[in-house]
Amino acid sequence: MNTDQVGINSLSTIRLVVAAPDFQAGLSFFTDELGFAVAMIAPAEDPNVAVLTLEGLTVSLDKHSESAPVTLEIPTDESELLGTSKEGPNGTKVSYVTFARESDKMTKPSPTLAIAEQSDAHWVTGRAGMAYRSLIDHPNSGFTASHIRIEGSGEVPDWVHFHDVGFQIIYCFRGSAKLVYEGQGEPFIFNEGDCVLQPPHIRHRVLESFNDLEVIEFSSPSNHATYADPVMDLPNELLTPDRDFSGQRFTLSRQAESHWNNHKDSNSFITRRTSISESSGNVGWVNIIEATGTHQNGVDVSPLNSEATPDFLLWFILEGSGVITHRDKTINLGPTDAVVCPYGYNNETEFSLSECQIGFRVLEIGLNSG
């Protein structure tokens, strides 16, 4: 491509209009201080408009524009620039920021046991038109747990993307979906009871959903960013099923291929341990616990709590109803209710299942300390 064509291409892009009543001062600020290149300037004898480009951003500097001053964020990894800012002669503000916005700092107040009831559910529209219900009413805990649904069946307006997370899982509660992941071969059907570990930065896409899809998603940290990848097509030809992503690897734990064992040697409960713990390097885990016998006070009062002391613990009721006891207080739970310990599971938040019937089933998600 010749230089004439490069200039023409620069002029055909969408532009950000920046007012420049002092045109020469504005031009000097963008070119000399910020490093923009001039793609076009006119007229030559007394310029009043210029098209400037820098790393994909096109600016139209206009002497006669009356638009309000703009603010630009410039990502940098230079420590001396991070957090600094400057202002141009035309009111243009420039801030130097990290490549990814930093997560909110996690604060840990007193240990808390919280209940997210279906009757109080508040649904909002999130990415790709999906409906989200937060299961954690503690935005500064550092964790996000969401109940997500897509009504009906059909294509999902998703795109190839990845998440800047430390740990993220998705559990299929109802319905099914067609998913595709980087290096994992052809798209596959994600069925009810299946669970996926999405290691940090793995590219993926939701292609279709079926039969009123509902999933539970857990992520850490909570204020993580989602990035589009317009370059990668999925499925991709390179198969890397055992690829290491920051110490984790992709895993699809199929309910149909799972084994159930007695929960803590109990005759009244069984547990299905997914492959999430092993694949995440023991960062977190996902278990499904089911009552196979009647469980009431005086019959079997063994607590069904985690065997570890995690930084985070969530119970999401998949089926049936039950009663938990916490500090001599009883709490009734039904389908899609959740019990959350957002600041850690310990002596302060410890609870036990004091009553339930056969078929009571709960999804347990935990994040290990450290």
C-alpha cells in the first residue's frame, strides 16, 4: 500500500472532534507532546483543520468548532507517568492510566452471612443482552456471583472475548448453550449440571442458547474487565487442551460423567465433586450436594459446610427446600435462594443444614485462602 492510500484510509475513519480556537497551540500539543501524526491539514497557508492519528485514534482538530473540551485516557506501563495528567491549550485533558482499570480494593469488615432470596431478586440487562441477578449484595467484597438467564432459544449476540480474572466458573442451572473456547476444538453443548472453569484470558464465545438458559457465574476479582478480541476466530485450528493459563487450565466437568460419593461419610447426603479444584490449581472448587434421606433435627444434624476455611463460600439452592441454622437462628431456603459468606467462611459465619427432604440439592462454590 502506498503512502497516498495510507493517508486516504486515515481520513475515512471515525473522528473525535476537538475544538482548537488557538489552532497552532492545539496542533503543537497533539503532535509534539502527545505524539499524534498529521494525516491531513488545510489550508496550507493558514490551517484551521487537521486530521491527526495515534494508535487507532483519529482526531479532527477544528479551529471553528464549538464542541466542549474532551478527555483522553492514554494507557501506559511507565511508572513515572501513571496517575499523572495534563491539559492542552484548548481545554483537552489527558490522563495516563493502567492498561486495565484496577479493581476496587477489597475491604474485609466483620464476617457476614447473607441471604439472597428469589423474592427480592433484581434483574438487570448486562452484556450481550443477558439478564443478570446479583447474588452478592456486598460490592466491596472482591467477588461477583450472578444468576444469568436468556429466555427462549436462538443465537446469542455475543462476540469473541476474554476476561481479566483470577478465577471464574460457570455452572449450567437450566437449559443448555452452545459454547466455543480457544484451543478446545469444535463448539460443544453445555448442558444442565455441567460446569466450566474459564481460566484467565482464555478466548471464548456463547453461540446459541436453548430452552430458557440459566447459569450461575462466579468471578474474582469482582471489578474485572471483559475484552473483545476482533482478531481471533473461533473455533481456531490450534488444539491446546492442556494449555496453562496463569497456573490454570480449561475444564468442562460433565454431570453425565460424574461420580457421586457420600458427603463426609453421611448416609443422608451425597456429593459430586467437579474437576474445577484440580484444574484451577486448587484456587477454588465447585461441589453439588444432594439429600438422599430425610434430614431433620434429632435425626442427622451433621453440618454440610465446606471442609476448608475459604475466603468465600456460596450455596445456591438448585432444587427443593431446607432450613439452615446460624447462631441459633433458623432460615428457610427454597429454589434459587442463596447463602453467601462474602468475607470468608469461619466460626463467625458457620452454618449447618438443620432440616430438608429427599431431593434437596445445592451448588457449593468456594474460593480457597491464599
